[in-house]
Amino acid sequence: MKTVLRYRLPQALGEHEIELPFGAQPLSVQMQDGRPYLWAEVDDGNELESRRIVMSGTGHALPWDDDTHLEWQHIGTVLDEPHVWHYFIGDPE
């Protein structure tokens, strides 16, 4: 069954992995109760897969080079006063 579920995102710069159901479609990244979350459309019957997430700050270098930038999709920007964080998701490995 398709539904929208919430997943806590890392709150540390760099690349991380999170578990999402196979085929999850990111919808939004927002702060809730002082923590970043991803809302995604998922089929909650699907098996979990590891997805790569990057958190970067405004003005920080992104952790990939020109050859791999197309592997990353921007999924949201959140305001965490006084910081602004940008989240990207990579394809499953």
C-alpha cells in the first residue's frame, strides 16, 4: 500500500546512509521539533534498501566531484537558525 512516511535525517555534515523502502520517492525535508526529517511516498510492503544522504551547509564544499554530481538529487533545504542545511539523496548502491 502506498503511503507517506517520515524518516529522521542525520544532523551532521557529510555523507550518511538511511534505510528506506525500495522505490521511496522523496517529497519534502523539514525541521520538526528541532530535528530534520524526510517525508517520502513509499510502498510500506517493500523491503528496505540503504540510500545515501548528504547534508551540506550553505557555503560549504559539496562532497563530490564534477564526475559524480549527477548521482545526487536535491531533496530539501531547511532553516536551523542560524544555519541553513541542504540535503541530497543518492541512488541505491
